[in-house]
Amino acid sequence: MTAQDIIEKYIKFFEDRGHKRIANSPLVPKDDPTTLFTSAGMQPLIPYLLGEPHPGGKRLVNVQNSFRAQDIDEVGDNRHTTFFRMLGNWSLGDYFKREEIPWLWEFLTVELGLPENKLYITVFEGFEGVPRDNESFEIWKTLVSEEKISFAGVDKNWWSRSGPPANMPPSEIGGPDTEVYYRFDVGEHGKECKDSPAECECGKFLEIANSVFIQYQKQDDGSFKELPQKNVDFGAGVERLLAAVEDKPDMFGTSLFTPVISAIEQASSSSYKDDKESIRIIVDHLTAASFIASEKVYPSNKEQGYILRRLIRRGADHLDKLGAKDPSPVIEAIASEYGKTDSELKGNFETIKNIILEEIQTYKKVLVGGKQFIEKELGKQGTKTGDELKGTTHISADLAFKSLASYGLGPTQLKSLGYDFNEQELSEKMKEHQKVSKAGATKKFAGGLADTSEATVRGHTATHLLHQAIRDLLGTQVHQTGSNITSERVRFDFNYDKALTDAEIDKLENVVNGRIKENLPVHFEMLPLQKAKEIGAIGLFDEKYQDSVKVYFIGPKSGSIDHSPHVHMQAYSREFCGGPHVSFTSEVKSFKIIKQENLGRGQKRLYAKAG
């Protein structure tokens, strides 16, 4: 059974049970300043988990490309990857535990054929204010022997966007989860381990499935109240399920990864048996880089581009360590394997390959510049440089960290360039740096846009007005490529080769402020995707949309698109968007462009203030 087989079986299993398949959301979220990457299938569904009706109904299923930048430094063992594909099914106020748990068990044991004696269960043990999840426990007892079920606390078996209950702000929703683990027969337990996934850390157990039951909302006084709409949010990583199906405790030993590993071995004359850590890093990082690059992200020193650069360069370090001169066969193997289920990855292969190869060449030049930087600093300090000494040159941890921050030269690169340093001191500096990086990679701001304050919502509506004004002024070939909206300012990215003149900026401001003064109504309708396209709604049509989409209009309001299409055609702005927005443009108050930047590769950025 292949990874592709698992995906197909899962989708069919839940479609047969009344679920609507929804599209894979972009790995790089559009118009969402809260996160750099989609890290789980539920991430795009949060508004619907909070109660907004989903156009696909109450039962949903999909497979979602996901990326977790916070795991970059963990890759190299036999379990961690930054990129993975997440199977997900959801109940939005429809079925609950009595349906979800038996379905999950049936899928694992019947559809995938996993041996029942190798599957173990954890259930939420409860905490002050929320009782033990006895309902899930009683359901599991009808399916599996009681000794296979163990209880765990909030650190393992509780979900909310903020983590454990103590971290949750008032009004946030969350709930207990139940997890399924696969047990590998590898060696003996450690001295402190028990034969339970809740009390074992020696690698015998692999979590393969997790059903979250979103049934509570935190109150102002810190207590928890049952939600009127109870939701199910299920997730399972394809790569982990395949490891269980093939009974491979080393996830990189499965049939999904072996073709890529073979390509690395052939390109470098290395052996997975002898070079596991480096090969795992190359496989994961170049796979993640391929998917990120396929969404038209280019290496840079900011946001998604920085993460892409970091992945490619870390992968290049290990390719160089193994003596691989040309990574092209590795990139080809990734596209071939994942292209079986992702046609866009295969179709964008040349673009992906060029982005990765160009960055590796840039990195080689950076290494030369980094060495020159260090030699110059040593010269300032009166220290003998590498050219004057034979062997290695000692540098301070401060200089080592400066070379990391300025040129991306980590310990591996520094040693290869002939420098030694106090590794413990550098490690401490790097750990502090990584804390900041992880926080930025996981979350840029807290909540919705930057927040849902009036100022932020005003800025959101202002971006729609600006977008249309730019297209009217520069041509309909110009379109938004990104945005970031806070209560302090609006940031708007778009494709255009030239810098805007002062006259063009003045005209854009005048147009937007004119529309604000007209006090135009702002409203949305749920429309069939094809109908939305026919009326000229602006969307990123290289993305995958649902059959029904939300379109925000700025301008005349009518009762139905089917009855009054001409009214919608008269609207000043028609744009695919999840909201929120003001009700009338006069609420935006005013608009001022304060800065423009050139991002390179035909991309421009404007900063503006609204209100």
C-alpha cells in the first residue's frame, strides 16, 4: 500500500459517509497575517469551527499540505519532518464521539489493515473545571481491550489554538482529544518507561491519529462552559500512517522516501546506513522547499522567503558534506514521487528546480563573503588570519554568531572554512536566536487579521479599495500578491515592474479617499465559484477554491446575483475574501500612502494608513 493508496482510501471512506471533499488550501496563506504557513488542515477552517456556516455543509474531508517551521532544527531523527500531508475530517455541529471513534477504528483496522494488537489509545484525564472524558473511554472499551487505553493530561490530550487551558484567553474554544498510537517491536523499554504511549519516551510508540472534540469555551472567570455546537476535528499524517502500514519505526525507511534517498545516494556515493541524519535533512528540507517554491515564493531575508532560504541552505550544507555536486536528481525524485498526488508540483518542476539551484549558487558566494568578513574582523582585532596560520583559526563565540546572523554561517560551515570556537557559548546564543525564530515562524500576530479591532478592519476594507484603484490606474494585469494588516498600518504587495511616481501615488490616494467619501455599502454574498468568476470577482485563480465562495462587494447591494447581476457589475470592487470589513466605506475615514518598496522580481510593496 502506497501513500497515494492511503489518501485515496481515506477520502473515499469519508465521502461514503456523507462528507464533502474540500480543496487543499495554499501552503502559504493569502491575506492572513497570523501565520507564515498552513500547519494543519483545520487552520483554514477556524471561522467555521466558531460557527460560521461552511458552503460545503457540516461534514468535510480533505488532505492538506502542511509545513511547521518550528521543527526545522528537530529534523534528522527518524520521526520529525517539517513538511507533511495531513488527512482531516470535520463535523461542524453534526456527529460527535459516538460516530467519530468507531469510524476511525474501522478506517485504521479494516481499510488500512493495521493489526489491532499494535494499536494503543490515549484519552483525556480531565483537570479542574473540565471532567475526565469518560464518554470517549466508554466508546473505546467497546472496540479495544481496556488495558490498551490510558489517560493523559492537558499537555498531551487537550487542544486549543493557544495550547493548554491556562494559556487560553476568555471566549476561546477547545476541548479534549483522543489519540491512536502504533507500537513498534523495537528493543526493550527504557527503565522509566511503561507499555503505554502516555508513559513511554523511548520511541516504541508513534502517534498516527488524533480526534479533537471541540466542546468547551473558556469564560471570563476562567471556567469552561459546554458549547451549543460541538465539533470534531480529526488529523492524521500520511507519512506516519504509511510508517505504521509498512511497520517501519524509521519513517524515512518507507516507500514514500526511499526513491528520494536512492537519488541522494547515487548523487553523492553516500549510504543511508552510514549517513542517516544528513540524508534525512536533505530529503525533508528539499521536499519542503519544493512545495514552498511551487507557490511562487522566492528565497529572501523576510518571512516565507527566509524560511525557504534556510531550508535550501541547510540542505545544501548536507549535500556538500556528502559530496553531492548536483542536487537536480534529488529534486527530480521529489517531484516524481509527490507528483503522483500533486499535479501542480510536477507541473511547476522547472520553476522549482531553478529557484533551488539559483539559491544554492547564491549561497556558495555567501560562503566566500562570510570568510572574507571573518578575516577582516580578525584583522581588526590584531588576530592572525587564516592565511597566516596553518590549521584552524580560533574565533570568539560573538564573531561566530555575527557570521551566522549576517551570512548564515552555522557551526558546520564555520568548521568547513577552518575556524574553531567555543561551541557551548555559540549554542547558547543560537538557542536564544531560535526561540525568536520559532515564535516568528509559527505566529506573526495573535488572532484573525492582526486582530479584529475597528482600526484593523478599516485597513482591510482600505486594501480592497486600493487594489481596485491600482488595477484601474496600472491595468488589470496588476494584482495583489500579499497583504499584512495591523491596527497601525496596511501593507500591500502587488506585481509591477516600475516604481510608482509621486503623481501615481497621489492619484491612488485621491481615488481611494473619493470612494471613502461616497459612503459605499460593503457587503458579501456566497456565490457559486463559476458565477463569481463571471461577474469579475478578483481572486487568485491559480489557487484551489471551494464550489461556493464568499465575495465581498463595495458598491450597490442587491438581493440575489441570479436576479440582479447588473447591480453587482456596477459595484466598484468585487473580491474573493473571508472578511471582516466595515459596513460602509465612510467608516474607513481616510487613506494615506506613506512608503513604497521594491521587493525585486517585479514585485512592489506599499505601506499606508487608514483612519
